[in-house]
Amino acid sequence: MKVERGDRRLLMFQEIEKGGSGEEIAEKAGVSRTAVWKFVRRLDELGYEVEVDRRRGYRLVSSPDPSPFHMALAALKIPGVERYYHFEEVDSTNRFAKEVSNAVVFSESQSSGRGRLGRRWESGRGGVYMSLSLNMSIPVSEIPKVTLLTGLAVCKALEEYGARIKWPNDVLVGGKKVSGILSEFVGEEMAAKVVVGIGVNVRNRVPDSLRDRAISLHEVDESVRITDIFTRICEQLSNLLSAFPQKWGEILEEWKRLSDTIGREVRVSLYGEEVVGKAVDVDADGGLIVVSGEGRRKVISGECFYTNY
Ligand code: BT5
């Protein structure tokens, strides 16, 4: 399903959610009464329950989870986002997002979810698998900042679960990975498309092979809803992206406040090279500062392991 900014279905949906007669809804959304009636039938097919009363008209009683229309409304509030794609299944939302612009892509499951460096992201039904594809005129060197910003957005969206960020891109709940972020970059310097993919375990079951290091939110909150987690992530992304890059200093301070990595003994590996020591800070570029007997080193990206865990 594809929903564009200003789509009349969104207007109808918002009116039906509030409740009103077919005539009122048609007028407010600028469509015919037949269009409203057809849309209500479509909502029914999608799993929404709409009460139809001869006198009072239509009213939304319950929504499926995930709820595509609530999610489209949340996604289209992100600055720069013009369209929302909702799939039941896709190979990878990042792969799809590279082919579109200024869009949010969501899928209920992925057949080839991707992690970094060609790794796999387990993407069974029940998770949030989303990608944000934005044309941004920023230099390539700024991409790590967008990754950090996205990690912060996810972490803040999951703050009630005590989420923390493990540098550079993992979000942890109870010390286990609940979310991963994959940023990709298409195009040229200053005229690029940034694709940030976010995977969050919400109601999906984490495979047994990962249970010692991964967690799904339903394990700590039985009633968690995919739609709510997605919506909160979009809200946080909206706030942070509207503050970026002007307020990068403040974003970074907040990132540090929620960091799980600063203060820990770490081993960071990048293309075969290893840096071992204590993670003491994240600098203005988003690089991790590691101090060891050999001095102070800055690591721009890489794999981070805790050695005193
Ligand atoms: C990541 O990679 O953490 C980035 C994951 C990004 C996934 C999103 S989903 C939407 C979008 N579309 C895509 O195709 N991808 C993005 P990395 O740091 O390389 O971590 C991968 C490692 O995490 C794997 O090797 C496993 O050990 C572990 N892992 C795999 N699936 C997991 C899951 N569902 N939950 C927690 N850990 C997982």
C-alpha cells in the first residue's frame, strides 16, 4: 500500500476516527459519499472495525496492529517525508527504500533483512522493519551523525523500557539487543539520498540462537503494539531531524546521556584492526574515543565488544 501526503484516504480516515455522518465525512475529505462508503468497506477488509449507525454515521471502533493508516499519518509528519509504503512482506525495506525518495517504507516481515557487513537481520512477523529514505544535502562525512541520531530516536522511543544505546548503532533493553540500525548512502557528495533502516523486535520471537544477546519487547511488555512503537519512533525522528544539523551539540549530549558504552572497557574492531581500552567519550563527529596504555584513539565506525561484561 502506498499513501502520499494529502491522500484523501487519510482525510477520510481521520474523520472516521473522530466519527461523523457519511455526508459530513465526504464534505470534509472532499469526496463523494460513495467514496466514503467504499473506503469503509476497504477498512473492514484491512481489519479495522467501523461502527455504522443510521443516525450517527461512521465511527472507528478498533484497529488492526499494525495499523497502516495510523502509521502513514505518523510517518508523513517527519519533515521531508512525502510518501509512505506499507508491505506485508518485502525482501529488505532498505533495498526498496533506495529506489524511492523522501519516503518511509515499513514491512511486517522481511525475507532478506540485512545487517551491516552483509550480515542477516532476523525479520519474522511482529517486528518493526522500517527505512527512511531522504534526500539530504549533507557531506558523506556527516552520515555517522545520522546513524547516531537515529539510534537516539529509537532509544528515546523505548525509554519506558530503560533502553540504552551501544555505540554505534545498537539499542539495548536489559543489556540485550532489541534494535539495530543500518545506514546507507546513495548518490554523490551534497546531493545524496540517505537510507536509514531500523529493525526493532516488538512482538516477533527472537530465534533461539540469538536469545542470549537479543530480546523482543513483548517479553517485557505483553501488550506492546507495533503501531505504537512505530509511531513513537516517527515522533522522535521528527523532533531530532528538525533540530539537525543546527542543534547537533544538544543531540550528542542526549545521546551520551543514554549511552551504554561510555565508561566501559571495549574492544573495537574495524577491518581487521583492533583498538582495546576504555571508551571515554563520543566526539563531535560521532567517533568513539578509546583510551589505553598507548594513548587516546578515535574510532569512526566498527564493531564494538564489551570486555568487562
Ligand atoms: C544491525 O546490523 O544491527 C542493523 C540491522 C538493521 C535492520 C533493519 S530492518 C529494516 C531495514 N531493512 C534491512 O534490510 N535492514 C534494516 P549488525 O550490527 O550487523 O547486527 C547484525 C547481527 O545482529 C547479526 O549478525 C545477529 O548476531 C544479530 N541479529 C540478527 N537479527 C537480530 C534481531 N532480530 N534482533 C537482535 N539481534 C539480531
